[in-house]
Amino acid sequence: MCAAREERWGRRRRALLLCCVLVAAWEAAWGQLRYSVPEELPKGSFVGDVAKDLALELAALRARGARVVSQGRTQYFALNANSGHLVTADRIDRERICENVEPCVLRCELIVEGEMKVYAVEVEITDINDNTPKFNEVEMKLRVSEMASPGSRLPLRGAQDPDMGSNSLQNYALSGDEHFSLSVQAGADGEKRPELVLTKALDREEAAFHELLLTASDGGEPARTGTARIRVVVLDANDNAPAFSQAVYTVRVPEDVPVGSTLLRVTATDPDDGTNGDVEYTLNKITEKASKIFHLDPDSGAIKLENKLDFEEGDAYEIEVQAGDGGHLLDTAKVLISVTDVNDNAPEISVRSALSEISEDAAPGTVVALVHVQDRDSGGNGEVRCSLGEGVPFRLERALDDYYRVVTARELDREQASEYNVTVRAADGGSPALRSSAVLALRVLDVNDNAPVFAEARYSARLPENNAEGALVLTVRASDADWGQNARVRYRLREGRLRGAPLSSYVSVQAETGALYALRSFDYEEVRELELWVRAEDGGAPPLSSNVSVRLLIADENDNAPQVLYPPAPGSGSGAGAGAGAVSGWAGVELAPRSAEPGALVAKVVAVDADAGQNAWLSYELAKATEPGLFRVGLHSGEVRTARSPMARDAARHSLVVLVKDRGRPALSATATLTVVLAESVAELLSELGSAAAPAEPAGSLTRWLVLAVAAVSCLFLAFLLLLLALRLRRWRRSRLPPPPSGTLRGVPASHFVGIDGVRAFLRSYSHDISLTADSRKSQLRCAPGSCCDTLPARPPPDEPALLRGEHAAAQLAPDTDALTVSAPTGAHPSSRLPPSPSASRPGFDSSSQLFSSLFFNAFYARESFGRTSLLLLSLYSSEIWS
């Protein structure tokens, strides 16, 4: 049976331990920690490991600024950031903090600044036996009539021990005389009240007084004791003792009762006469705190308020009043004073933790501040309602019993409000309600959430052409609603190309000011407008940017003089000048019949101007004329017409100078020169102008051809001389060789190589027909068939007389007088065989002769006179070669 009982007790202990662990875990999960430490620990003593119990990293505690805040004005605890331990900030006296309160619990909060979190911590202060029982009067004096019967009781003033529990006052002991004994009575509240009991009749004649020693002891280990000496004086007979009308007096007073007010009056009566019937009131038992607040009138028994009551300092007081007559007989009564609360305390708002600045991109629900609100009143007077000022993007959330979190209700926008003064208001439930407020100053930090915005949606500017390099075109401006570096705007050009070159070679933009400058001088005739984009970029990370289109129009300047297209300019003409009144010389010849009517169109001057607009509007006027009244020019058309009919006395040839002028400022001009000939036909026109001008171009061409022909003939002549010299040298060398045995060349008679007859025969064997005319395209070269053989033709028989070279040539020239024909007849006889000549053994010699002949005949017979001369020279060269 005992074993079963022990097993059940073990299960109960384990269940109880498990419940304690679960409760501790639940409290830790909800941010509630509870520790217990004895009082009077030295400063810095360990209370609990909050870092471990709340699962917080030590580095996080140090980095996030964790601290402990105690309720009230005194800070009892602190946090050791290095170890994460909760330690005592000073010695704690439980009796001073929690007088007559059991248990004594101190509350504090652990606040983590970085996370804006708060954890409640409760520390129970346990009592130690650090106080000795103490009597208010170390020596007490009692008067007892000698007529008092045994068993009479005399109340004694008890000792005070502020300790609690077993350490409080536990017992009394009396020593010193046999006439008295001690009786200890327990009150309804458990308080022990000592009484002196008369055990033996007194005899004043035997002993006028008695000395006693009262000892009070507590239950501590070791026990502490306090003593008081009692002197009992024996008096003569006194029949009646004073008696209070009530054993317990009770009164309720508000805490705001004025000082000096009478709270209540105790009354005791004594039926004796004389001094034995006079009653005097004294305070028999009162705490030190109460003795400073209340005052008892010894004659009237009135209890008055000596100092201001404070419900929050004490809501109930117990006083023991003693009444004694002249015969020193006593009676006691208890006075209970209850203090009622008055709404005399406004709510107290304490900002435990707060941010001084917050980023504008903070998410909704971000904790801004932790606020502790407390009202020292009780009941409805201590109920507090909190609120925030209107028009702020924040709200209140309850964190713990008296803690509130100020959190963001929506996203913030620094551009709308850069700072907030958040007013936290608290009002209690009293009537009238008391209110208090606290202001939180919060600055909103900027985030790069706004791109630069240009002042205009599109920019355009006009720049006159021929501008100076580096000229300011325009300035673009962009603003950024952000602040600081995020609002710093820089400008740059977007990449692009114009006419094959990058845009950055035309214009540039100043990065800080947005000023756009021209890097080159623009020409309207080349570039009329530029379309570019300028980017504005802020200094955020990452940067935000925006673009704007810039259109640059090049304005035309009158920098181009009119250009005359007709009449055409001669080869040696000059261009138009670039300034006002610049003149260009133009020439042209026009025909006007003498029978022309007034207004007849003679010519039209056509001119253009590379400029635009008014700078390109042209006007024509007759600047100079041989006969001023004969011709007129259309102002805008440029048409030259007859102003009247030509007369017989008018000169045949007229020179007109037409001035073409634009409307620029200053105006630029050009001139065109016309030559008008009054004639009825082209032949008459040519005869008037003369024959020198017309063949100018063919004469120049012929001169060039003659120079080229003479140079070519000279070169060929030198080549032929060299060739002739080489042939002569070869023949000379062969002639020095020894003759053959027969003494003659085989198959070749000597007459073929000696004399003019031999030359004629040799030429006859290689005859050519050449027909030359004044036109080189009609010249002909024809080779005889016999020239293709490898051997010389046979010598003609004696009975066939051979024609001389001159006779044959005359016969060929006779049929055609326009053509010059050179013929070399071949007169070969089929039965004759001649030995091969030396020249016949060289292949390609005949073809070379034909090539040279054809070249000269085609090149130099383009003109008749020069062709005949060349033909004679060529014939002489050919005869010399073959000879």
C-alpha cells in the first residue's frame, strides 16, 4: 500500500512539473517571463537569462539596442548586454516596496529597439528575515488598581515586524514576576495581540510596582527577537475602567479630503467621578507611515488628517486607539480608515521606444513607437482610452496591458509630407475625464521613387545658320521630387546619328545645367533640322531617368547668291560673288528677227537660289544694254522681250546684262550676259558673229592630232633607221664569208641584187595594193597572194618586159582621182624559180611590214594633205629597207 501511495505521489509530482513547464513555455511564447529573487541582493545580481528564455541572439540584442524599463520612477532591474542576463540595478527592500502586500511582484519590460518589440517580465521579490520585531515603546508603563481581581487582562502594545510569512512576528514571551502572565490572542486578520493577565491579587503595601520583560520573536532562521520593559504600577482602588462605544470604528474618506479635516471621533466613557472618570485617548498601535498622516486628539478622540491622502500610496489604514482614565485603567478600540479613489491623476504617457526617422517605402504595419500609458487611479478612473491625432497615416495597436504600438497605416510619401508630429492622446474614464498627450516627431527619409520630370513635354528652338561654334541653343530643365542625392539631376544626349556622323559631334549638353550648345556651324542648305533626345537621370541607386524630345530648326540666312542656269556659263566663266552686288559673268547668243513685234520673247534667264523663303525670291532687271529701250526683262519671270519693234538704224548685235537679285538682307545678286543678234536667218547670224569663233573647237582638235602624229612618225623613223642599220651590218658580215664552191648563190642570179633593176624585181615579188583617201576609214591595204610564199617568185622570161615601179603606180592611180593607190605587181612566172632571198628566211617579216603600213595609213591620212606626205615618206622608208 505504501508503494502504491508513493507511485501516485510521483505521478502527481511529474504532472505538476509538466504543468509548470508548459506554463513557463506559454508565458515565454507570449513574451511573458517570470522570475523570483530574494530581497536585499547586491547590485548586479543575476535575476534571469532573458536572452535564452526569449530565444534572442546576443549579437542581435547589442545591435538592436535592447533595454529594460521598470514601471514607476525607480529602476530596479537592468540588462547585461554582454551576457543577456537580467540583473538587479540596486538593492531591493521588499518591506519598503510592498508594505503589507503579498506576494511582492515587480513588473518591468524588455524593449528591443530595432524590432520595436516589448516583452513583459515579472520578478517576484521573496522575503528574507532581515527585520527584527520592534516595539514602538521600549519601556511601557501600566497602572493597575490593587482591587483588580485575578484574571483581569491588560492589553499590551505589540511589536512590529515588516517581514512576511514565517519571517514575521510569531510569538511573545513574558518574564519577571509571578503576579502576571502573558496571553496572546489572534485577531481576525491573523495578527497576534499580547495581553497581560493578572494571575495573583495585588497588594500596594506589599509592592507598589512590578517590573516585567516582554520578548517578541519571529520565525526566521535564525530567529530575531525584540524586547520591551513593562513597569506595572499598583494603584489605590478605582472601580471602573473606560469603555469605547465601539470595538471597531470604520470610516471611508475620499483621497482628496482637505488636510486638517476630522475623519472620525472615537468615544470612551468612564462612570467614575473625579479624575478616575477623566478619559485620555492615545494611539496604541500605528504604522510609521500612518503616524505621519493621521493625528489623534487626546481629549476629544478626534482623528484628523495631518497630511494629504493619496489612494495610490495607500488605500487602507488600521489604527489601534487606547482610552485611559485618571486611575490608569485602559480600553482599546480599532479604527479602520478606507481611502476611496478620486480621479485626481491624469493618464501618464511614456514613450518607451520611438524612431526618429522612417523610410518612405516602409511597409504598412511598420512599428514606429512603443508607448506606455498608465493611470494611477483605480476602477473607472484608471481606465484609459488612447487615440492618435487626425490626418496622419498611423494607427495604434495594443501590445501588452498598458503598452501600445504606433504603426504605419499605409505607405508614406515623403513628397507629400516630409515629417510628421504624431500626437498620442489618452483620456481616463473619470468624470470629468482627465486627458494627456505626447508628441512623436518623425522624419520621413527619401527613397528614389520619382523620376526627373521635364518642365516641358517637348522642346524646340531656332538657330540661325552660320552660327558660332559653342553657341547656346536652349536649356532644358527637369526637376525631381525626391530629396538630396536622389534629386540631383544630370543630363546627357541619347545616341543617334545624322548624315553618318554621331549627334554628339553636332551638339552637346551640359551635364549639370542642361544647357544645349552647338559644336559646329550649321548650314541650312545641308541640315535644316535636328531631332534629338535628351535624357535626365537622377543620382539614386538605381537611378531613374526620363527623356524629352528636342527639335532644333536651322533658320536660313542669306548666304547664297543667285546662280544663273541659263544662259550657260562659258568654260572660263566665274561664279557669283558672296556679297551684296557680287557679279558673275555669263555669256549667251540669242537670235531675234528684225521683224519681231513688241513683246516678242527673245530669251529667258533662268536662275536659282540655294537659300529658302524670302532669301530665295528672285527678281530680274536689265542692268545694262547696248540699246536701252529695245529690250525689257520680266521682273519675276526673267523673260527677255522686245520693248519695241527693231528698226533699221538699230545695230545688228546687242549686249544685254541682266541682274538677278534675291530679297535677303543684305541682298545678293548675280548677272547674266546675253548677246542678241538681229537677223532673219542662221546664216546671217553666223556672218554677223564672224567665222573665227565657229571653227575654234575643230582647229584646236586638229592641232592636237598633228602634234601627236609628228611625234609618232619621229619615233617610227628612228626605229626604222635602227632596223636598217642592223640589216646592213648583217649583209656586210655575210659578204665577208668565203664564197661557195660554185661561186654563185644557188638558184639566185646576181642581177637580182645589183642595181635598180634588182630592186624593182625584188619589190615586184612582194607587191601590195594600198588605197588611201582623205578619210582614213576608206583607206585599204591589200596584200598580193604571192606574198605568202616562202620563196621569191621566178624571174620573168626575157620576152615579157617587166613594168617599172613608176609605170605600174601610174596605171593604178589613173582610174580614181580621189584615191591614192600604190601598187606593186607581182609579175611572177610559174615556170621560173629563184633561190630564196635572205629576207625570205625570216618568218613574220611580211606581216610586220603590213602592220606598219596599216598603222601609218590609218593614223596620218585623216587629213588629205598630211596623208599624202606620210605616204611618200613611208614609200621611201620601205624602198630603203628592201634595198
